Amino acid sequence: MRIDVLTLFPELIDRVCGESIIGRARKAGVLTVEAHNIRDYSDDRRRRVDDTPYGGGMGMLMAAPPVCACYDSVLKLADLPKTKTIYLSPKGRVLTQRYASYLASQDRLILLCGHYEGIDERILEETGAEEISIGDYVLTGGELAACVLIDCVGRLVDGVLSSEECHEIESIAAGMLEYPQYTRPEVFRGRAVPRVLLEGNHEEVRKWRYAEAVKQTKKKRPDLF
Ligand code: ADE
């Protein structure tokens, strides 16, 4: 999968997506993440990309010309059949695991990160971007939301997770919160690992994990049922 990010802070995207599993996948060539600086497409002498809103009001808006020039240029970098453009915004549809799976089935994502009070509405019309939110709260910009989306969608792309890491996705308790897990030592500060996990009976372990997943989900996220 190829992901292009249109942003005022390309270093932020590169740093966050250069670490851990996503960083490894990029180095292995399984996932391409390229951040593009919208300022490079400003005609302004001082590389400004924002302006005051028509009709008055507080704050500044990202202007259409530099954002759309950046988008047009980035779009030409690849020609992949399933390409989807997303604008990260608290007004958007909230990202879920189910929607992340759909996004992972695309060949290419183009992510637009807003800043200031918002963007000129015509940018959405020109790019056909879908608005996606990562949760019902407001961030100072779309970059952290883009990184969350890249992490969440990226790990579902074939070849990004090792087979060991993949195991979790096929968990017996899919759709529920994960059961508790333990590693050595067997007793830590007087807290012992549940017996069933030490006895080597795989069927009993499976049943215990399923029951624990149900218990955790009922207690912490009853809305998932
Ligand atoms: N930009 C600002 N807040 C956001 C949010 N909650 N989700 C996505 N993008 C955002």
C-alpha cells in the first residue's frame, strides 16, 4: 500500500512513522509512506498557506490554491486503481476497526492534514476527500490523527505484521477485548499466573481465554456487545 500525506509538518509524520512496526514495514518496502509539505506549493513570498475567512469570524483557514496544487502534484506520483483521499477532521465519520479494514483493502491513501480553524470547503469538493475523525475530541491539527490512521490501517496490510504478531487478529475472541496475558515469572509480588495457563491443556486454555474476553468486554466496553 502507498500512503501520501499532505501536511505542514512532514517531519512529524516521518518521525512517528519511522519507528516500530510501521517503520520496519517501510524499510522492507511493504508499505510506502511519503509526507509532502503543502508550503512547497505556496505562491506566496513568505510561503503562507492560510488566509482569513470570507464573512468574517475567528481564526485562519487553509487556502485552496496551495493545498490543491500539492494534491494535483502528489496524485500524479502513482496511478493505482483503488485510491482514496481522506481529510482528517473532527467533523468526519469516526474511524473504527471495521472501517480500518476497508481502508486496508485500498491500494493507495492520500491523507490531508488540516491546521488553523479549518480548510476552504472547495478543497473537499476538488479532491473528493472523505472526512475521517479519530475520535470525538479536537486536536490542534490532523497530523497525529493521520499517524493513528496509518498505524491502525498499516498493521492490517499484508506483510506488515509477522505471523506471530498476526495471531492476535485471528484471536478466538475477535470483536471483543483481549483476555489477560502473563509471562515469566510465575509469581510476581505475590500475584500468581492463573493455574489453567500453566497446565498445558490447550482446550481448557482456549475456553478460559474466551470466558475472560467476554468478562473484560462486559466490564470495560459493554457497548461492544
Ligand atoms: N483534527 C483535529 N481533531 C481531529 C480528530 N479528532 N480527528 C481527526 N482529525 C482531527
